[in-house]
Amino acid sequence: MGCRKLCLFFCALSIFCFHVCFSANFVPVDNYLIDCGSSSVTVVGNRNFSADSSSKKLLSTQQDVLASTSLKSITSSGDSTTLYQTARVFTGSSKYTFPINQKGRHWIRLYFYPFTYQNHNMSSAKFSVATQNNVLVSDFSVQKDPVMKEYSLNVSSNSLVIAFTPSNGSIAFVNAIEVVSVPVELIADVGLSLSNGLSSYSGLAGQALETVWRVNMGGPDVSPDNDTLSRTWVPDLNFLKEKNLASNFSKVGGVQYASGSATQNDAPVAVYGTGQEMNSQSDPRLNFNVTWEFQVEPGFQYLVRLHFCDLVSQGLNELYFNVYVDSLYAAKDLDLSTLNQNALGVPYYRDVVTALTSSNSLRVSMGPSSINKDYPNAILNGLEIMKMNNSVGSLSAGTAAVANNSGSNSKNVGVIVGAVLGAVCAVVLAGLLFVLCRRRRRMARRRQSKSWIPFSINGTASHTMGSKYSNGTTISAASNFEYRVPLAAVQEATNNFDESWVIGIGGFGKVYKGELSDGTKVAVKRGNPRSQQGIAEFRTEIEMLSQFRHRHLVSLIGYCDERNEMILIYEYMEKGTLKGHLYGSGFPTLSWKERLEICIGAARGLHYLHTGYAKAVIHRDVKSANILLDENLMAKVADFGLSKTGPELDQTHVSTAVKGSFGYLDPEYFRRQQLTEKSDVYSFGVVLFEVLCARPVIDPSLPREMVNLAEWAMKWQKKGQLEEIIDPALANKIRPESLRKFGETAEKCLADFGVDRPSMGDVLWNLEYALQLQEAAAAEGSDPQENSTNMIGELSPQVNNFNNDASASAINFEGTSVDDLSGVSMSRVFSQLVKSEGR
Ligand SMILES: *[C@@H]1O[C@H](CO)[C@@H](O)[C@H](O)[C@H]1NC(C)=O
Ligand SMILES: *[C@@H]1O[C@H](CO)[C@@H](O)[C@H](O)[C@H]1NC(C)=O
Ligand SMILES: *[C@@H]1O[C@H](CO)[C@@H](O)[C@H](O)[C@H]1NC(C)=O
Ligand SMILES: *[C@@H]1O[C@H](CO)[C@@H](O)[C@H](O)[C@H]1NC(C)=O
Ligand SMILES: *[C@@H]1O[C@H](CO)[C@@H](O)[C@H](O)[C@H]1NC(C)=O
Ligand SMILES: *[C@@H]1O[C@H](CO)[C@@H](O)[C@H](O)[C@H]1NC(C)=O
Ligand SMILES: *[C@@H]1O[C@H](CO)[C@@H](O)[C@H](O)[C@H]1NC(C)=O
Ligand SMILES: *[C@@H]1O[C@H](CO)[C@@H](O)[C@H](O)[C@H]1NC(C)=O
Ligand SMILES: *[C@@H]1O[C@H](CO)[C@@H](O)[C@H](O)[C@H]1NC(C)=O
């Protein structure tokens, strides 16, 4: 009996959690649901389709044919049957005009079921459907069974016109129409290009898409009622090439949406909770692919969205697998646990874009990666295949014209509701767009070209212009992204390289402060032609920075290579380097919280470099002088001149000449000259100790055992007395638990062998945790300053005499970055916290 109560309690709790945490249900601003030809409201699941009469204001047509049939003849399953009972028949061009209260992506769902009404035989109807900008179908006909066609279009005008045009002497009809707002984050602008080694593909935001297939691997039909965006998902069995090679799994309760992961709007629990894996029953070591095949129309590109949720692994880093679309890698050595901040059961999806297809089928396969040969497996939970509009904006190979917008009527429907919701949504939209926009396009590989490309910084237009190269080819705006700035503009910005504007000098050359004509502050790095870091590093930096856009990586604004100059222009980082704030520059001392937040920011930037892209990128020169701070003390990683693309399929390291900065250098890399992401982790560990101790990493003026910070700090950390050597300004200000976590994290980073070091994702997680441990103290009211019995004791002055005794900082930094997309799940941090407090 008690058990039953307990069950009920947990049920209630989980339902509560479910609703509170994750069903911040999306409420569409525009939500037109019309049952055409119907005289009354039609309830379909949890949605009400209004009667046709309410659409009269929206419709302009010469005819008024409302058709209806009896239910019996309809062979559709599910609730939507009732929608097919009635239809509107058009004998001439007719159009619906929907006022749009929130511009952006909208679903258009069209329902068709042909029947004969009076003298109108809809089975012989042939027609096209188009909007102002896109042809949806042309010469379309429906023979027998009900058809629902789903599109999503980015609507940029105040009204959406849907025009039905009968072909030559035929008729057109429609049974129901939906025009519904789509959450702005559902289709991001950037995907991965399948035919181009998974480099980024941008421009998806503007695409018109038609849902061709939407499949729930290993699971049942999911009806619109079980999907927050009213989508329909079908089972995958009919698409499997060899059914016996796949085996389904279901663990709906194991799905854990987390901050930064895919959301319910991306796919519901019913999709992420089930999947197909390799059927290795006969022999667990068997190596094969599981393949699905889908009919598609040739002559189009397709956006393929792959949904994953690892519900089969027992532990982290167990499952490595590959996914192919048409035999090309869509995912290589995918390890979901790493991508998902070291958690299992966290949903993840990936968008890949195919090349123009020439075949009428598209094959999706999954198979084991060579990384884990012992127990080969692979999974897939869901799949969406969306047709992308062709170069003339059409989703149909036919030749129908787009709709005509003149004479549109009824502009006031829904304006009042829209105005209120619109205002709220605009704010959210603006925020999301901002995030999306930051992920800008990858720059086309630079060519030897003497053409002069005008550059203006006064708006986004300057970033998207196409350019003509001297050989006459025009590069389309989507594939070309120019950052090139004329030398004259650079000279103007820096007062002709005024020596008094120099803010730094490095191996590469001088760094000037500058100001563009629109007032934007910039940092201008001018390469010294005889510098040891040559043209290769100049290019690396441009290529890296134009590909990687992240709030914790310094952004490149432009470059200039006129007259053999090597000039890089960056966003200006008001507060300079982290190093400058730690010692020797007289800046006010940073508080422990500020330091933790800076470390977390930098770790996020590095984590993104290591995992955010198809190939890992190794920074190779992680140090406090390369972590810059903006006016809010937000950390950004800079200086990519030495970066290298990391290990690929068959290699486990990049073999290369040893470069980097003394004191931060990974000893393993030094010994074996083999570079992995773990070399960055080592250097970052040194930075962590530097942040804690506020002293240079190499200080030859100190007694011998103290010269090298990494060695010195590790000695004290191993003794468990790290507090003896911390920055005196932090004395009594760090909670012991926070310091312990921080020390352990730094120690692990400095492990002798790369394999023993954590990933940047782990480091990030642990730092977040250290911050939480510090914050928890504040929340409990046990202010560290007041409760010194809890605190780290006074320091022995002789070990700390190298520190400048700056006074404690009074700045309270609020600009935390928990909302970062690449962030670690805060809920996990909290749950960990609860566990440790409960012990
Ligand atoms: C649909 O209409 C019914 C009445 O027919 C009403 O009770 C219900 O609340 C409506 N549902 C929605 C989602 O508007
Ligand atoms: C309607 O048209 C279809 C195809 O043109 C034809 O097969 C069917 O017999 C017609 N039905 C009636 C009732 O005329
Ligand atoms: C359209 O109709 C005209 C005459 O009715 C006919 O000559 C022409 O071939 C038709 N075109 C198509 C594409 O069916
Ligand atoms: C719609 O397209 C415009 C221009 O292509 C783009 O700026 C905007 O972000 C898109 N909106 C959505 C919701 O994708
Ligand atoms: C999983 O597969 C088994 C046998 O292959 C089948 O009976 C079952 O219905 C499947 N489950 C789902 C949810 O499709
Ligand atoms: C769909 O939702 C209904 C209740 O709304 C529930 O009974 C059913 O199990 C759900 N189906 C799936 C596949 O989740
Ligand atoms: C799986 O498919 C890919 C792409 O077609 C192919 O390269 C690979 O060899 C296949 N693996 C196996 C084990 O058949
Ligand atoms: C889709 O259409 C737009 C114009 O509406 C065009 O700019 C874009 O390039 C098209 N997409 C593709 C993949 O051709
Ligand atoms: C658009 O509408 C105008 C006026 O209503 C008409 O003259 C023109 O032919 C139409 N164009 C198309 C392509 O339908």
C-alpha cells in the first residue's frame, strides 16, 4: 500500500517536474486552423479547427463551393479524419491571405482528400499551390487516400498569401489549412554540409522547407497531440532495408531534456525515448550498417535532421558510432555522452544538408566507429527529411508561378492578440536571433585575388555581400563571407598606426587600439613582415576565427592583406588580458567569484573549440595572456595563430613541431611531439593555478623549487595544503569545498599523461561546480568573510611574498553566463550539489 502511495507521489512529482521544467509550452502567435467547407468548429485532438465561414474574410475567390462527404469512405487513421469530411472547391484561381503578426518561420499544413461532390470530381483535380515567394506544389493531384502536406516557410511580410491555381481547365480543392508560427530556434541558420566534409552550411533560416519524412525510429506513430508543435511522426519499419539487422529499444523515462540540449519542441519524449540499435544478438562483435531508404524527389537539396538520445549505454564514452547519409559521413565517431556534457539520455540532434540529389532515394545508415571495436553499436532515435527550395524558391520541379499579393484584404484579423503577444515574442525573438546571428558564416577559402572589396562596418549588409573575383565567377552570398578591409580604413581607424595607440607588442607584431568610422572600438594587430610568426599563422588565424563564432572566443572583425600587410582586426576587449588582472598591472584584485567565472568562460570557449565542430581544434597556446576580458569581465579566448585541427579518424594525434609558451607547455607533447586536445587541457590547468596563486608561471627570481608554478602548486595540492600558496588577496574568501574542487580540477588537468586528463567539458563542469559550492555558501547566509572558522586560514607570509598585496575587490560581477548555449546543464550541477550536501 505504501508502495502504491510512493508510486503515486513520484508520478505526481514527475508530472509536476515535467510541466514546470520543460513544458514552457510554445504558444504560437499566428495560429490559423481552418476546416475548409465545414459549417462548424471541428475538434481534432486538442486543437479546434474553425468553420469555413470564419475564413471567408481571408479568402478571395470567384466561386463558393463547399463540399462535404460522409465519413465512411475515408480511410485515414486518427483524429484528423473529420477534417477530410469537407472541402472547398475552386474552379478558378483563388487565394487565402493570412495577416502575419509575427514574421518568421510558419508551418503551412494543407490537407487533401479527394471525393466527388455534385459535378466536381476531386480525384481528377490538378492544381498548383504557391505563396508570394515559394511554389509549394505544381500540377498536383490526389488520387485516393488522404494527404497532408507540411511546409515551413520564413514569412517576411505582413501577410501570407496561399494561392490555389487549377491547371488548364481542371479544378483545385483543399480540405483544411493550418498557418501556425514556428519557434524561432527550431530551424537554425547553420547546418553541416554533407558533401563538404561537414563544414558549416549557412542560410537555412531563409529556406522554404517541405517535410518529406518524419520518422520515429523504433517507436510507434506519434500523433499531433503528443507533439508540442503538432507534428506527426511515423514508425520506421517500412523504411528499413534489412529489418533483422536492427533492434528497437524503448526507455521513455530515461529521456532527460537539459539546458543546452535539444528540447521537446525539437522532438517529443515519444521520439527520443525509442530508437533502433544494431541487432548484435548472433555475434556482438559483428560489424555492419543498419540502413533505411526513403523516396525523395531528385533535383533538390535536403535538410536531414538526425535525432539521438543514448538510452543504451551503461556508462559514459561507451558508444562511438558513425552515421552516413548517402554513404557520406553525417557523423563520425559520435560520442553522445561527451557532446551532452557527460550525461546519458540527453537528447541531441544534428542537421546535415545534402548536395543536389540526382537519385530518387536517400539512404541513411548507421554503423560502429573504429574507436570502439570491442562492442560495436550505433543508434538512431528519430529522423526528419526536409526538402529545401530550389534556386528559384520553388519546392516543385514544375513551372507554376508564385502568388500575387495585390488586392489582399482583411488585414485586421488577430491584430489585437498579435500586438500583445508580438511584443513579448519580439523580445525573445531578438535574443534568439542575436544568438543565431553570432554563428556567422564560414569564410570561403581565400583566393589569390587583387580585387578590392569595399567594406563598411555600418551594418550587417557589409557582411553578406557577394563579390566578383577577377576570374569573373560570382560567389554567392551564402558561400562567401568577406572580412577584408581596405588599408585606408585601417589607417584611419588607428590614426595611421599612431605609436601612442599601441596597446601591446607580441611575437607577431604590434597591437593598436582603433576606432572605426562608426565608432566601433577595435584592436588592430599588425603583423611585422619579418616576424617569426609568418603568413601561415596569419591565415590560420583568419580561417579559425571566421569559422568559429562563440561568445567566449574573441571575434574577428576583419583583416587586411593589401600591400603585403598582415593586419587582423578584432573586437576590442576593454579590460585587457586575464594575466594583467592577476599580477603586475595594478588593476583591482579580482574576487574569487570573478576569477571562477572567468575560468568558466575561457573553459567554455575551449570546450567549443574542441567539440563544437566536425573536427576538434587545438588552440596550442592557452595562457592567461591569451584570455581577454570585456568590459563586463567576460572572458574570451584569443590568439589562434598556432591552432591546429585536431585528431581525425585514424590518427590519434597531430604530429607537429613543438610550439606554445614556456611554463604552459604539456610535457607529454614536449616529449612525444604529438598534439591532442589534452595539451590545451594541461595549459589550462596551469592557468587555473595562476589564477589561484596570482603569480607568473615561471619566475626565475624565486627560490628554485618555486620557479615553475605548475610544479610548485602541484606539490602543495598533493599535500592537500593548496591554501598555503593562494593569492593573499583571496585569503579567507574561498570556501574550502570550492577550493578543494578547484584544486582537484587543476591537478587532473596537469596529469602526466593526456589520457588521464579530463576533457574541457569535464573541466567546465567541475568549475561550474566549484562556483556553485562557493555560491551555496552565500545563499546559506554563511558569508565567508564573517564565518572564518569555515575558511582557509591565514597564509604564511614567506611563501607568498611574491604577491602584490592589492586590496580585495569590491566589484560584484553579475554578468554570469549560465545561459550560454554551450553551457553545462545547470540542473546537473544542482543535483550534484544536493547529493554532496546530503552526505
Ligand atoms: C475547443 O472547443 C471546445 C468547445 O467546442 C472548447 O471547450 C475547448 O476549450 C476548445 N479548445 C481550444 C484549445 O480552444
Ligand atoms: C473521378 O476521376 C477519377 C480519375 O480521373 C476517375 O477514376 C473516377 O472514376 C472519377 N469518379 C467519378 C465519380 O466520376
Ligand atoms: C491546356 O488546354 C489547351 C486547350 O484546352 C490544350 O491545347 C493544351 O494542350 C493544354 N495544356 C496542358 C499543359 O494540358
Ligand atoms: C527569416 O529570414 C531572414 C532572412 O533570410 C532571417 O534574417 C531571419 O532570421 C529568418 N527568420 C527565421 C525565423 O528563420
Ligand atoms: C519492437 O520490436 C518488436 C519485435 O521486433 C515489436 O513487437 C514491437 O512492437 C516493437 N516496438 C515498437 C515500439 O515498435
Ligand atoms: C499520446 O498521448 C496520450 C494521451 O494524451 C497517451 O495516452 C499516449 O500514450 C501518448 N502516446 C505516445 C506515443 O506517447
Ligand atoms: C557502412 O556504410 C558506409 C557508407 O556506405 C561504408 O563506408 C562502410 O564501409 C559501411 N560499413 C560496413 C561495416 O559495412
Ligand atoms: C531558396 O530560395 C531563395 C529565394 O527565395 C534563394 O535565395 C535560395 O538560394 C534558395 N535555396 C536554394 C538551396 O537554392
Ligand atoms: C497579379 O495581379 C495583377 C492585378 O490583379 C494582374 O494584372 C497580374 O497579371 C497578376 N499576375 C500574376 C502572375 O498572376
